Amino acid sequence: MTAEPFSRLAPFIQDHIWRQGWTEIRSVQAAACAAILDTDDHVLITSGTASGKTEAALLPILTQLHGDPPSSIGVLYIGPLKALINDQFFRLEGLLADSGLPVEAWHGDVSAARKRRTLQRARGLLQITPESLEALLLRRANLLAQVFGDLRFVVIDEVHAFMADERGRQVLCLLERLERVIKSPPRRVGLSATLGDVGLAGAWLKAGTGRDVQVVQDTGGRRRLQLALEHFSSQKVEGDESSPPTEVPGLYEHLYAHTLDRKSLIFRNTRQGVEDTVVALRDLAQRGGTADLYHVHHGSVATAYREDAERAMKEEGVPACTVATVTLELGIDLGQLERVLQVDPPPSVSSFVQRLGRTGRRGEPGEMILYTLGREDPDAPPHRRLPWSLLQTVAMVQLYLEERWVEPARQPRLPFSLLVHQTLAALEQYGEQHPRELAARVLTLTPFQQVAHEQYRALLHHLLGTELIQRTDEGGLIVGLSGERLVADWRFYAVFPEVPEYPVFHGTSQIGTLSSLPEVGQVISLTGRAWRVTERDETRREVFVQRARGRNTSAWLGGGGEVHDRVVQKMREVLVGETHYPYLQPAAQRRLAEARHLAQTSGLLTGPLHPLSERQLLYLPWRGTRVHRSIGTLLAEVQTRFTVDHNDTPFSLVLNGTEAEVRAYLSTGLPDPGSLRTQLRQTLLASSTPLGDQKFDRFVPRPLLVEAHLGDDLDLVQALEDLRNLAP
């Protein structure tokens, strides 16, 4: 074992390391020791899953606290999931048993009595979710200086997950609000296994602090990988042109054969996909006379079922297979996982890397089987006969293998939903404030620094009209009557959008939830089993079921994510090229070869415009979701006679017009970006089309939602450039 970093650690940590039988301090842990112990900077630690990132951060942090104990909670650990916090809690208890430093968890499942004890002794390390930290700032505002007055470090786990969404922006607000009430700003330590742009991550981590960031990256060699990509095809279903295939011959049999007698994890992108897969695998196991080793893990099954799945995966020496959505993508320890299987393209390259990282621990190669599904229809136009899911999956894999590229997190300029939330939070935390004082407090938070004062004034005026806030006789602002009801509800603490939930009961036990109310007699799939609805209580929003045979689609709300420009451009490279990808299995190799031949012989690669009929034109922009959406919006706005079909395929548009008409218009009729924004603004203001999909967007006036949509959801400059390039 390397002596220098080991010798710097606190004696109780050295003892723990010896008891655990460690033979070395890993390179990332040694580098983190130097960054944390020898500088006052923030630290970003990026390394693969199961590479010791958590220990890399906590060993030197706890060493500092042991030598100079803080007079309050010394370390605040922010994790994205309660399950991840619970998992870390048990690991840390063993490490800290002899240190005298308590470790406490704080989230919705922790009892009120335990939380009171934590506040009373306020020492050591506190693990918390963003939602619980929000509640703590609002409900215990008078105790913050006492509980966090000597806070030294904030550890943010899974930085890449926080950077990409509204919760991460909430975390930045929470940290800046907390730092305003304690005596010295704590250092931030970020942990992440998947980062595309370390510079962006460092900027996010240090936001609002003015402190530098030390980046600690794993210098170990590249992991060994064993990848395979299988492709399965189904025949066209009459009358069903666009929906993805769900019943594909051979898919479930292949999954069954490759998950027997091992620890494996199957990822599906939807809850319905999870349910269908587990039902099919259990049916195959019953017919084959093998054990039912299959478990379900997604956000709509009851906690007990998810915990059963996690326990089964951790149990050594016993085969188990869990089918999951994104709920098992993050770093909950699943033990020695042997194989990951992914059906359909991963949601992103970042998700692919994160899911791949679940295997390959203890020096074993990372092993992953990917599956793409397609529908064969020899009568369809050439672009519909392309295996889009196969191209997308290969592109994602190659971007990581060739470039180690993952999608950079894009931060919105105008996050008005979060601004509503943080405005109400500021009034709840601090009480009455003059509008100028409130603006100074809220608009200086990092996520809102591009919001203009006039825009905030318009938002406050609108909130006054909805009685979320109200004006006092002295001219100050306070939480209004409607706002009080909103803020008093525990769901206020979360900023992610909610979906309707109908609890489903078998007897007195809740087995999960649905996001729509099924009919009595309907058969639904939940927990990987079939249930018949026997009763529904519309007043209490409850559903009661009994076991049944058969399957049916259970309605859950939700949609697909966005595909990055770089992924779609790589898809075209894969289609144009001649590269042989060794991980493609025979059916996938054959399908890619057919697609390449079709693309060449049909002329799909000669340009972006292709006649489909005398009055219909196919446009293949080879762009990601944001630019693709912008092109469709622009064409629909500036030339209504070119009716645009957005639903042809995810990567194409169909225009009603001839190529000559379209090119002639594009050569003279396109406005400049400023005029286009003005025109679109007027159209959107007059329209009733819903805008904004964040939780509190319903409280934002439409003119502000329009500005956010134009600036954050669309890329009009790139769309105009692409269309101008089509002109003769």
C-alpha cells in the first residue's frame, strides 16, 4: 500500500482500511487526498462506477474533521435518491463506528423523532435529498445557523444527473441560500462517473462561490468491455404505421436465455416495457421449469417491491434478474453484477455509459448486450425502412468508444418555473420583503442571473393576481392565500413535474400506482404480474385488484427524451460508412448492411430533400431534437402552405409541396432571426398551445413562457441556416 496518502489519513480510517483488507489506495483516492488536504478549492472527482469515488472524497474529509471537529454538522452529503442515501448510510456507519462522528440520513422515510435528535446534536455528517434540504431551509429557518454554522464540506453525488435537470438548479439555489446564513462558505466536492465536459461540470460545481475547482480524474487504464448488439424484427401490423414494435419474435427468449443462472440487470426505457418484459420472462420460466428469479424496479411499484429487488441483487451466489427503468441507473450498490442488457436505444449516451458501468467490478470486464427492435415493411418508402433504432444505438456506442463523448448539460437561460418556486420559498423563509429586496435576494441566485428585472416584475405582478403572493399595507410582499396552501403541501419541496397517481391495492397491501384510472374489469400489468381491477374509488383515487391471467397495457404518462445533434450526425456517419462493428451480432450486421445498401440505391444520401409523391417532399435534416423541432416550427410559421408532418419518423419531416416550390421559397422568403422571433412571438401569444412542461409553469404568465420557449426550447439560428442551405 502506498505509504504517503495512507499515512495522512486519520488513525480510525487507517484501522478501517486494514480491517477491510485493502491492499492499496487507488490512484483517484490518492489524488483526492492531495486536492482536499492540500488546497482550499472545491474538488470534482470523476471516475467509473465502483471505483471508490465516495471513499476518495470522504477519507480525507473525515480526516480533516477528526483533527479539527466542527461545532455543527461538518459535512452535508446531497444525493439524488433516498435508496442511494440509505445504501451509503450503511457503508458509512461501519467506517465511522469508531470515529465519534455520527452519520445521519434525512429524507421522507426518516422518522420525525430521529430528525429531532439530529437537530439536537447537529454533528458529523448529514445525508439528505434536495427536497428534504428545501424543507429544512423552510421549516427550520431559525435553526440553520446552529445546525450548519460550522459546515466545512458539501458533497454532491451523481453530479452529472443533477447538472442535467431542474433539481440540479434547485441544488445550486439551496446551497447559495444556505451559505447566506452560515459564517463561512463550505467547500464543495462533486462526484460523478459520467461527464462529457469536465469544464462545464467544474463551472456548475463552483457556481456562485468565486472559488477554484480542482479536478481529480481516474488515471487508470481503459476498462475492458464485452459488448454485443442484437437486432430483432417484426412484421408490419396493419393500420399501425409509426408506433414502435412491442411483440418481437425471439426477443424475450433471448433475454431469458442470457439471464439464467447469473446476476443480471435489464433496462427498459418505459415502465410498460419493464412490466411486459417481466411478465414474458416469468411465463418462459414457468414453461421451461426454471426458477422465477425476476424482479421489477420502477417508480410506480411500491417501495417494498423495489427493496426486494435490491436485496436479491446484492445477495451473493444466488442468481437474480431485475428489469428496471432509470431507477437503477444511478449508483445504488447491486453487488457483483455480471451482465447488463438494454432493450431499445438508451435515453442518451450518458445513460449508456452509466448503465454499462453497473458491470465490470473487481477487475472483470463490463458486459452489456444491447437490443434494437424494428418493423419490416417492404412496401414502405425507403426512409421508413431504415432501422432507426439500430443506427441510433450504434451511433451512441461509437461516440463513447471512439471519443468518450457524452451529452453536455444545457442550462436554460430563463427557468421561470423554478423562479416561481424560489420566490415563494424566499418569502416563506424570510417573511415579508419589499419587491426590490426580494429581487436582490432571488435574482442573484445563479440559475436566474439572465432573468431581466422587467421580466421578474411581470412575474410578481402575475403572482399577485393569482394570490400566490400578496402586498401588505406597507408595500411589502408576503405569501398569499393560494400560496400558503401550495407551500404548506409537502409536495412543494420538489421541483420535478408530478403526474397523477392512483394507488393500487391487493387486499390491504399497496402494490404500486397508475397515472390513469382503469376501468373495473380491466386487466393491468404491475409488479410483473397480471391483475384484474375489481373496484375503483374515484373520491379517494384508489384502485383495488385481484390476481388474473393475461396482460394489458397499464397507462402511465411520460414521453421520450431529446436526442442530441451529435448523435444524429453520427447516425448518418454510420449509415454512409463501411466500418465493421465487431460487437454487432449476425442479424444486426445483416440489417445494417441492408440499410446501407438501401440508403445508397434509393438516393437518401444524395441530399436532404427527396420527393415522395408529386406533392409530398421528404426532408431529412439529420439534426437532433432541438433543431429538428425548430425547423418544423419555423416552416409551419413562415409558410403555412407547406403543411409539416412531424410524426413521419423521429428524424424526418414531410412537406406538402414540390421540391421546386420549397427551394424557390427558401431562396427568397426566409426572414432574419430577429424578424422570425417577433413573428413567432406574436403567433405564440395568440395561440392556446400549451407551453412549458415544468412543475410551476402553470403560474407563469404566457408572455414569459413564450420568451423561455423561444430562447431555451428552440434553436432558430441553426434552423434558419439549415433551411437557407437548401436554397438553390
